[in-house]
Amino acid sequence: MKILSAKLACLLFVASIADHASAQVAISLIDGRAVEAASMTVGDGRLSARDAHGVETGVWPLEEVAAVQFNHAPAGDAASADDSGAREAAASSSGETAQAADQVLTTGGVLSGRVTGFDGKTFTVTGTEFGDLQVPLDVVRVVRLAGADVGGLGAEESRTDVVVLANGDRLPGTVNRIDAKTVEFHSAALGDRSLERSRVTAIQVGAPAQGRPEVAMPLLRVATRGGSSLELSSAATETAGLRGLLGGRVSIVTPLASIVRIEVIGGRLVPLETLKPSEYQQQSLDVLSWPLQVGRNVLGEPMRLRDERGQVVTLDSGIGVHAPCLVAYDLGGGYQRFLATAGIDESAGKFADVNLVVKVDGKEAFRADHVKWQEPARQINIPVQGARRLELIVEAGDHFDVQDRVNWARASLLRDKAK
């Protein structure tokens, strides 16, 4: 009898390991619950969890879902640790050896691939994850050639196109054509010009006279192995992957095997970066001042933090600041909780040392002292129900404020339920 009991216990233990191993997605709900599943499906404004046999084990309205993390990347895979490696892999597989992928900033997020053409009306973007994609002009804001990041470009709309050269010059005009070797444009001052593509680092697309297309909420922000960050409306899973509308107009299918993470935007979880701060104070101990960055670290680069395993992860939402600073938001009493992943950006160094403080209506609700470089980011989840003011404070620790670059990543507010 004891032998049978031992065998049964062993079988149950093995079964539990198998069930855990089959979990390919981790679903985070806005009420704090975490659900593991073998797969998930999306459609009709709902998200479903499914077991290894495809049987539905749970279903929730999208507004009740915070995020979905995909675990199909092997441990230590560059896609899960730092998506810059994934971008290089994507470039290599498409025949681009040393050159980084182009990035097309649209009204529906960032496409990472190769701009293979532009005819004056439509961009052709080729990617290993989505093939050839035709992207209308009015959906595109900025084109970064070979991944060049020109600080501040596209932060404000421009009446004309702006071509940014490798030497830093900016030429206003109208871009008429792009191919593998040249960028053709017209300037009132210079007339028709044809530039070698290698001389152009970025292009800002002028705002269309009819305005940008409106996008229906909620959106799914989809981060991929290849470095894309897509904001999709009308999203639904199908055999080929996750289909949705980019910028409200462009139908795109992303294979599920390429997806690293999905976040729900426009439901009850409101990204802090979509709100305007009511106050921002930053006073470095030297002559430099550091403006607040949205969706980037304080240097204007991708935000990178260490997770609980010590691996570097790249995040594309939140705010980047430098100590000492204070960022405040007026809440109006309409939110229930504040959530964030906060820590020192990987670009800092061994002298970085800060205190992270969150105040709600002037009272301290969270504090982490002497947070250092390369430590796991702190997870913050605090109540703000009925609160009028939220303050995010970074105090300089040891070594004054040297290298104190902080990310309040995935910072968001949980909206009250509609009455």
C-alpha cells in the first residue's frame, strides 16, 4: 500500500511539473491575479486562457486584463533578455549583416524591418515577422533608417517633411520617393534633390491636412522578438497568428511565436505616459538639466532594467528621469491603484544610487532606499482610491546624483469601474 501511495505521489508530482512546463503564457489581470495557461486567444473584446488541449479555462473582458507575457523563448534567449539581439537576428535572417533594422514610427506603434520603398503615398516595409507591409503615408510619423534615433524628432507635428542628414542638418521639404539606394525630395530652397540613402538618418513625415486616422480603443500593445512594438485595434487570434489594425487602417498578422508581450491600452489600465504631469522638478547638482522622457530612458534611449532573475529586459512604456527629481500628476479621485516597475537604467554605472519614493496626497505610500545599478527593478502596486495627487520622487543617494538614471517603467493607473 505504501509503495502504491509513493508511486501515486510521484505520478502526481510529475504531472504537476508537466502542467507547469506546458504553461506558455502568463496572464496578469488588473485585480492582481496571475493566470498561467498553455495558450490564449483574443476576439470579440475578450481574452481566453486555454490548456494544452485547447480547452478554455478562463475568459475575461479585455478591460480586466493588464498584460500577457509569452514564455516560449528559451531561458537566456536574446529575445527575452534584451530585444536588441533579436533585432540583429532579424536583420541577419533577411540578408542584412551589419546594418540594423529600420524603424517606422506610426500612429500604431513601431515597425522594425526594412523600408524597401516609398512612392509618395505608401511605404513598403519588409520584416521577417510580417512580410511586405503597405503602410499609408498618413499613418507614418517618423522613419529611422538603420535604427538611427534622432532625439526629439516627431515629438511635435511638422507641416512639411523633414529629412535629417548624417551630419545633423535638417532639410524641410517633400519626400517623393525612397528606394534601396536613394531618397528623392523637393525643397523650396534647393529644388529637386536626390540623396544617397546612406547620407540620410531619419525622416519626419509632415502632418496630413486631413489629420491622422482615429483609432478605436482598446488597443493591444504587442512587443515582438524582432523589435516591433505594435498598437493594434480590432485584434483577434487566427491560425496564422494575431491579426489587428495598425493605426486603425493597416491589417497586420503577427505570428504568436514572435510575440514576447501584450499589454492592454485604453481599458481600465491607463499608461502614465499618456497623462500630462501637473508638475516636474529636476535640479542636478551640476550644470546639466535633464528633461523628462516618455517611453525612453533619460538619455532618449530604450529603457532597460534587470528583472527578478537578473536578466536585462527592454521596456517601451513608462517615463525616464534623472535624480533628484519630482514628477506629479493630478488624479482627480478617479483611480484605484498605481502600478510600476522602477529601477536604475542599465546605461548607468557603479556609482548610481537612489531612493525611490511614491507619495499619494502628500503621504508616503512607497519607499525603496539605496536602489543601485544592476539590481532587480522594484515592483510597485499601491492603492490611490479617491486620491487627488500622485508624486513620483527620486532622491540622490550615495555619490551625489552621479549616473542616477531612473526608469518608472510600465507605470500605469487603474481606473475606477464605470458606474
